[in-house]
Amino acid sequence: MKKSYAVIFFSILLIIVGIVSIVFGILMLTGYQEYGATGESASFGADFYTYVNRNAARSASNTYYIFKTLSKGFGYCLLIAGASLMIFGCLKLASKPQTIVINNCETNSVVQETRKKDDLPEL
């Protein structure tokens, strides 16, 4: 029995979304998008301005490193999600419908039926 077009379309769509997700994950891990920079402190004649500038530079650096950490984490999540979607799509395309052989003892005939796993009778 042939697979329905919806199953084939859904499986191919999952594979394509998985590939796109993996590409974006790799881009995030390689630092393709560089936003921000680390702050540098400067010294001034008055201590107040020197301290304010140093703290602002540290805040900028901390924000930059937080962004880098989140970017790496999200990149790994995209890689894992993409790989999972691709594997699921490939398995869905490769799966065969289950054929059940029913022996009828009264008429001595063999009937083959193709059913989904959900439609199987309970034993």
C-alpha cells in the first residue's frame, strides 16, 4: 500500500526544517552574528568619573559575555532540535505499513490487511 501524500509531505517538511535548524545552530555557534563588544575603562582626573567609567565598562563586558553564552546555548538547542526533526522525518519516510495475515480456519483462506498500528486489534 502506498503512503499518503500528506505523510510524505510532512516527512519532507520535517527534514527541511531540521536542515534549516542545523544551519542556524551552526551559525550561532560559530559567532556569525557579532553584536556588542567588551568595554574598556579609562582614567580621568577625578576619581568619580574613573569609577563610573570602569563600572560601565564592566557592565558592558558582562552583557556581552551573557549574550555569547546564550547564543551558544541556543545554537546547541537548534542543532539538537534539527537533528531530531531530521531523524523523525527520515524514519517516517522509511517506515512501512504493517501487513497482518489473518487465517480463516472455516473457509481455509488467507486474507492480508494493511492497517496502522493504532487500528490493530487487542489480543
